[in-house]
Amino acid sequence: MKLGELVERKDLLGILNDPLGDDQEEVHAPFTGVVIGHLNLPLAHEGDALIHLARVPNSDDAENTLDEYNSSLNEDDFSLEH
């Protein structure tokens, strides 16, 4: 999953494996939303936040809003100096 990606309810977000590879568990989106954060570490513990989703009531509206916002960004928006 990429930051800013729109996911639909029940989309596969990832697969958790135990350290020995014996057990697997799929993680699905509980609702339609936009990915606003995710765990980058290869190891997760019970209770860790794996993916942060911002709930959106209408996926079409969210996609249009994200497209408009992304197209308005320029290099100055990413500069560390202000």
C-alpha cells in the first residue's frame, strides 16, 4: 500500500506471517478509506498499528479531492527550508 492510496472496504491490505512461516493471516480494510500511514518494519507485535486509514464516505469524492490536492503541490511544498 502506498500513502495516499484509496482502498475499498474488504480490500487486501497485507498478509501477516508468524516468524516460522507456518501461519498466515490476511488483513483486510474494515472500511473504504485513504492510506495515511503504514508500518515499514518487517516485524509487528500484537496491537501494533499496521496501516492507518482515513475514513471517506464517498470514494469518488475522496479520489477527486486527492487528485486536486496532489496537482496543486509544487517543489516548495516539499522543502525543509521555509
